Amino acid sequence: MQNNLTTQTHQAEQTTCCIVGSGPAGAVLALLLARQGIPVLLLEEHMDFDRDFRGDTVHPSVMEIMDQLGLADRLLAIEHTQIDALPVQTAGGTVTLADFHRLKTKFPYIAMIPQVHFLEFITAEAKRYPNFRLVMGARVEKLIIEDGYVHGVQYRGLDGWHEVRAVLTVAADGRFSRVRKLAGFEPVKTAPPMDVLWFRLPLKAGDPKESSGRLAAGHILVILNRADYWQVGYVIPKGGYQKIRAAGMETLRKEFADLLPEWADRIATLKEWKQISVLSVESSRLRRWYRPGLLLIGDAAHVMSPVGGVGINYAIQDAVVAANILGGNLKAGRVRLSELAKVQRKREWPTRIVQGFQHIIQQMVLASVLKSDKVLTIPPFVPFLLRLPLVGALPAQLVAFGPSRVHVKDV
């Protein structure tokens, strides 16, 4: 951080809200503020939105938000697949952990929409408003801090350094947030017991359409139908990638073939380590999401475990709550510290509740599976409980919406 900025910059630009990071949280917040007539500048470090194996799970909570904005039908026109339930196979049979058909919603499924297309869709919608501007290739390097207040940022673009002065700066720049570091915030971290290897396998005619999971002694697989290929998540013990890589690709292929023998021929298409993306699973949160002139949302404020695939949805819910609370005063060109605190207060408790459930599942189920060398079966009482009307609907409700629904405030 520095107050006296000596870097040679272009003429300073003025805006009401400068959002750093055009992921789901930043893009949706920019759209919501632009709809309210608030000047918004959205800065994205990369030149496009195309990153491999980003969060693509658009849950019913987000589909309802899109519906409130009148965008659901057009969003669903993008090629996608749908997950209607979460079945898990073990040696003892298959159990459906969450059945989204039981939900009272227009969208009883998870839509698997490539994030690149989702972000292109949202930012294209935002560009319809003359008070919105998106700058790609903008790497934020400094915060403008005067008298303890964040007045904007300096970023490095394709044509040199730029300065943006804003009433409010929002950090939505992800789990490795540079703005968070510049502001001196340190997240509270937990240590999930796993990492995930993601890779693609061919989809063949006659394959089942359903996405699913598979548990076996020492192994966990997540298999997602992506219309023209299978996206496979191979869950491994925390920090175990180097050990797997040292054992060699053939060992990995054999482990997979033993777990899913009917796909042994497909795993042969995995030939190079560059075909595999490694997700280092993290779960963390900030004690404080704001300071004068600055708010952090999405992964910049709280990194969610991939359990349930809820990260993108909590980030977007953060954006909706922030727009609801801050929009009125931002229209008048001001923001109160009490309002920033209110955003955190509204969003922190549902985030911590779900992180708590994720922690329980990780420690009591996933860690036990990864450490086990025994054949796994589902206890008989689990399917019985899931068939009960009230109890059985809870997992689907929690995955789909979290502890509470979020609604867009009318403007």
C-alpha cells in the first residue's frame, strides 16, 4: 500500500463504483448497479473469461435471481446440461443424496453452464447500460488510500498505468485476491483433507445422461456430464498430487480403471499431465470484509470448498445483497461504513453455516473414505432418512439455496 503514488499514469478517471475482478460476483454486481443507473467500472486482469475447470454449477438460487432480472430464458438458451439429482454409487448400491425435483422452484436442477459463457452473457447484458464500462487486461497494482479511506485503484493496462477514483471499490478478484493483500487482510483458513484432479474423458453414444459420484475404498470420483465430454473429478488426499505424479501416469490410469472398469478404454486417452488440472482445495473467510471505501465479496472474502459446488452461487448472492443494500446511497454518490458492515452481517452467517456443513462432510465422510481400505456400503438408515418428506428434502434445499433465499430488490 502507498498513499503517495509516484507512478506515471494517464489522467485519473472518476466513477462511483470500481469493481476489481469480473468473475461471477463482480460481473453480477456490476450488472445490478448498472441497472440502477450507477456508474460502474469493471476491471478484469485477463484478456478473456476462458479458464479451464472454473465453477460451472449454476444452482436454483442463481436461476431464480436470473429470472427476477428477466434473463433466465436467455441464459438457458446457452448450451448446457442439467443435474436433477446427486446419486452416489458404492459397493452396496446407489443412494441419492439430493433430489432437486423435490424443491418448490421453477428451476429444480443445477444448470452446468460453462463459466466463460455465463460471464460473457452477464457482461454483454451490462453493456446495454451507458453507465457501465468493462476493461480487460487491467491488473490492479495499488490502492489509493488517503486518510484511511480507499479512494480507488491504480491499474496497469495494455497502454500503461491508469488511476481510477471511486466512491466505493469492490474486491471480487477471487481466492488469490490481490486487493485483499494490498488492503492488509488475512483470511482465517481451515485445512480440508483433500485436493481434486480434474480432467476430461470421452462421452460415447449410449452413455447414461446422469452426473454421479462414486465412493470406493480409498477413492472418490465425481463424474459430470458436459454434453460432449465427461468432466471427471478424482479426489485425492491433501497434498497427494506429487506422490501420484511420481508414481507415473500408468499408475493413475490403473487406479481409475480398477475403480471404473467399464471406462478402462477411455482413461487411455489421458496421456500427459498437462491434461490434468489440480485444484488445491481451500476453505477460508475474512473476519472483516470491509474498510472505509472498500468491500470484499465472493472468494475474495470467503473461499468455499467444492463440496456441493456452491461457490459460484454464494459469490452471486453476495453481489445481490451488496447491490440491494448499497444501491440507494451509491446513486447519491456516497457509501456508509455501516452499510458495508451490513453486507457482511447479511452474508457471513449463511456462508459460515455452509462452510460448517462442508467441514463436517469433509472430515466425517470424505476423509474417512480416502483413508479406508475396506469395501464401503451405505448404512441402511441413510436411504430411509432420505425418503422421509422433510428430512429427505433438506440436502437438496441446502445445496440449491443455502440457509435462505436471496432476492433482487426492485429498482
